[in-house]
Amino acid sequence: MKHWWLLIVLVLLAGLFFAFDLQRFLSLEMLKSSRDELQQAFQVRPFQVIGLYAAVYIVITSLSLPGATLMTLAGGAVFGPWVGIPAAVISASIGATVAFWTARYLFRDAVHQRFGGHMAAINAGIERDGAFYLFTLRLVPVFPFFVINLLMGLTVIRSGTFFWVSLLGMLAGTAVYANAGTQLGTLTSLSGILSPSLIGSFILLAAFPWLARLGLERVKESRVRGHWSRSSRPSRFDRNLVVIGAGAAGLVTSYIAASTRAKVTLIEGYKMGGDCLNFGCVPSKSLIRSASFLRQARHAKDLGIASVTVDYNFGDVMARVHRIISTVEPHDSVERYTELGVEVIHGNARITSPWTVEVNGQTITTCAIVIATGASPAIPSIPGLEQVRYYTSDTIWSLTERPERLVVLGGGPVGCELAQAFARLDCQVTQVVRTGLMEREDADAVALIEAALCADGVRVLTQTEAIRCERDSGQQCLMVRYQDGTEEMLPFDAMLCAVGRTARTEGFGLEELGIPISPKRTIETDAWLQTLYPNIYACGDVVGPYQFTHVAAHQGWHASVNALFGAVKRFKVDYSVIPRTTFTSPEVARVGLSEDEAKKQGISYEVTRYGLEDLDRAIADEAAHGFVKVLSVPGKDHILGVTIVGEHASDLLVEFVLAMKHGLGLNKILGTIHTYPTWSEANKYAAGEWRRAHMPHRLLDWAEKYHTWRRG
């Protein structure tokens, strides 16, 4: 253990305290018998006596020894309340802070490494309401103060905050005990000081700051809701639920509502299916498939086949993308959802009150509203951008002719996927990234992706800033600045801006209702996806924290159920196991913690790694590159996170997602039969690597001796 010597010193001091029976000097009888002598000493040498008293009090509280209550009584008995109360409360606060520092110095790092995930949630609450928590605990004397000192030392609360809040919180209790000390002759036991009514008073006092804060929040909310609460709430409603937005979140929300026989209206201002069907997942994966097929055909010689000359038309490739969209479209169509019992209206919705939505000049009254308006591509603020031919992930699908030179701004999943796809379609692609590629992934995963992009002909410029765009004599250029300060002009025929997405929150009436928007420009909701108004919910990309289609669908279920049945039962959204995949070649799939995240959060972990170069099916498919990396609790098979880089990584990840969701460890995966030869065997082999690293060597030594004995 870090700083073990200090722990030994503290244990020895505490041991000496009990070994010499020093606690006998901290008894009520001893205080009664020596009060007169102590008072006389105080009259003769007041400062020396107060200093000695404070020193003893600080030592007792800093070592978490019994006797703090008696020391507070002694302060009142010897010094009187006017001196005893400040002497006791200041000494107690100093000693508590020393104990706080000791716990932080000795144990905090170890606790955060072992329980980092739980501590992150606790620290988030402490950062938000730590002073309130501490003040409440200090006011209620049923909580042992030494336990509070030690536990608070394990959190992120500041030392100064701890000291001053402790001093104020302990003031009331100190006053009670010090005042009781002035009546020392009538006391028969320490337990008699606190009556049930006095404890109740402390509890009410502790509750006061929380009640005051709650009251202020209610007043603030009432000011926003005031106009609507005073207006007439409809006595009858046209709908049980109105959903705004027909992307993944809105479709699931309305489907769940209709399946429970609720009367639900779904309003969409543009295209059914939202971004995923029309601009995101479906078209991008269709393009990636075409680009991958062309690459495989051109590299037929790698399979022992003669080289193949491939001639293709870029317009046909994009036509296939739109054909795939049209094929999937019926799944999200107006006709399908009408058959499911959902009323679908095409138009621009606007919330005019907590119970009314206006669309196409029609006002619909509803018990609840769900906002699922999604997000749109962010446009970078680059001087001259409007003068050049730029696209976003929404508009790139309008291309019918192949751009010879394509600049891609952004190094996230969208930027990497499309940069590689267009490079495989014979575009000269330059990818400009202000920081690094795929910053949320571990360095070993990023290194493989960057190598794959370069192998496909992408010029990757990381740590590079886009300065301005220029157009001169029909030539379009982007000026970039490298990390060393040098600049370069990059000519291009088209530019793709893939620098993120921004939630759609404007134009739906949120401003008039005063619904708060977070600093990230998403709608603020609670753990149940509820907004400021108890009957208005939000889900999907407009809320975050993840802009994934599967997370939007996950939230859609919760928003629908909570909006319809929240008065009976509500469900918090569980974000504990969220899978994600970047569909480059090779793919990068992850669930849970990455190695970098575990380090930043101070979570202790061990790494098990299996290289796909040893997997039979990967060898047969000429795709034996990549790895499966599992983070687990040290010494245990409990999975903290998994990163897979390789072909079919998104499919391989599912087994780990299931295992983490239901608490299954690596031993369970190892004990499961996997079909041979398949890619899924990689998961079993990764579990086998963990098992080999944790073989019971002592037991195996005994087994070896047993076998030797059997052989005679």
C-alpha cells in the first residue's frame, strides 16, 4: 500500500492509547472529579490550558479515537459556554480535517482504482451537492463523525469546503454538549444529553437547507411554468401522446405507445426514418460495401487469383446507395406505422403549451409529448467556406460524379469511414484532423486504422488546423496549418465536413416554454428523460449523451413508457453497457471502458489480448489482422470493457455486450461451445488467454505429483 509507513504509525499510536488504558481519563466520572482542579488551572493559565485542551481534542479526532463527546462536555464544564463552544468546535474541525487528509492520503487512490466506476458517480454527486450532504450529516448526531471524516476523504470534496462546512455543521451539536457540560453535576450518562425530541430538532435543522433549496428550485420552475399553470388545462385530450420526429427515437417511441393501445400521433417535418435511414447508417454502409467489393476485386491476386481489371461508374455506385435506401424505406414508412396504429402527420410541429402541439394549422391536445428531433451536421466556422463546394454527411449523397480530389474534415467515425470508402472509389482523399484520429479509442486501435487508411491511399493529416478556404480561377483550395506552424494549400474538387453533429432544438417552441438547453446544446432531461415539464420528455440525439441509433431506440422505449405510465412506474435509462462500432476496414468495436478511460478514471484493471493473426477463419479469409482486447478486474474474470479491431468486429462484440449486461465473466465465455471455423472463436480464445494467465499453479503442482504417483 502507498504510504504504508504512515498507516503503521497511526495504528501504533492508537494501540498505545488502548494499551495504556488512556481512555480511563476520558470518562464522565473522571471529568466530574477533576472539574474543580481544571477550572482553577484555567483561571491561572487560561491560554496554556486552552492550548492543551485543543491539542488533546485534535489528536483524539484526527486518530478517530473515542472521547470527542466527552471533550466537548469538558469544554463547557471547564471554560463555560462562551469559551468552550468555540474552543471545542474549532478543535473538532481541525482534528476532523486531519483525519480527512489522512484518509485521502492513504486510501483514496486505492479505493478509486478498485471501485472507480462507483466512485465516479459518487464524486459527481459530491461535486454538485457535497456541501449540502456534509452539512446534513454533521447536523444529525446519529451519524458517527469519525466515519464521516474518513469517507469524505475518499471523495473529491475540497479540504477548505470540508473544514468550513464541518465547523458550521457541528456548531449546533457542540453548543448542546458544551451547555450540558455546564450542568455536569446533574448528568449521569452521556446518552442522556440527547433526547428524542432534541434529535428530531437536529434532523429538522439538517433538512432545512435541502427544503430551502428545493423551494428555490420550485419557485424558479414555477416562474417558467407559471403562465401555463394559470392557463386552462384541457379537460379532455385528443391524444395520449404526441411524438415530434420520426427518426429512430421517435419511431420506437410511437411504436411502443401504439402497442399499448394508446392514441399516438407522430409528426415528421421531412423524411420518415430520420438521419439513419436517409443520410447516416444505411447510405454510408451501402457505400462502404460497394467500395469494399471494388477493393476485393482489385486485390484478387491476394487470394491466389489472377489480377482483375475493374471498370465501374461512380453514378451507378451512388444509384445503388439510393436503391438500398428505397428498399429499407418501407420499414419506416407512413403506411407501416399507420397499420401499427400510429397516426402520422407530415408537417412542422410546434409546442404551444405543455398540452398542445400545432401542426399544419391544427392544434392537437395531448396528455404527454416526446421530443425526438435528432441532430444535424455541424458546420465549422472556416473563413471562405461558403465560397467552395462543401458537403456534409447529409448532402454528400447527392453526388453523381466522382470528385477527383476530396478533402475530409474530421477524424471521428464518420470522417474515417467515408474517407476510406471514397479512397477505395479512386478519389484522392486528404483527411484533415485538428487533433488525432478517433480520439475516444485506444492508441493501439487507432494505429491500425490509420495504417489501413494510408494503405488505401488516404493522406492523413493529424494535428492540423483548417485556416481558410479560397476559390481562384475555378480552383478550390483549403489552407491548413501544421503543428510546427508551417502552412500548405490543399486543392480539392469537393470537401466533406464531418466534424460532429448538433442537436435540433430550435423552431419547436422550446424557447417559449423555457425548456433548458445544456451547454452542449442538447435538451436537459433527468434520468427518466423528463424535461422541465413533467409531461414533456425528450430522447435520441437531441438529448445525447450518445449519438447512436441503437441508443436512440433504447431511449425511445424509456421515453414512451415513462410518458404514458410514469404516474404508476418510471424507468431510469441504463447507460452502463453501450456498444459502439466504427465501420472502417478493419472495424473498431467497443463496449465498456477503454484502456485510456480506465487510466483517466483511476480504475484498476488488467488486460487480456488475443491477436486475430492466429485465428483460423481470419487466415482463411485473408484478414488475419487485428485483436480482441479485454479489460477485467485484477484477478477476476469480471469484464470492464472490450475493444475489438478486425473484420466483423461489430458482430464479435455482441457476445461481450450480452456478458457484461448480465454479469457473465470470461470463464462463462470460455465454457461456451463456439462453431469452428468462425470469427466468434476469437472471443473464446481471448477468454482462454485470460484463463491461462490465472492458472492455479499450486494446484497443478499437486496434480503433477499425483500423476507421478499414479505412474509408480
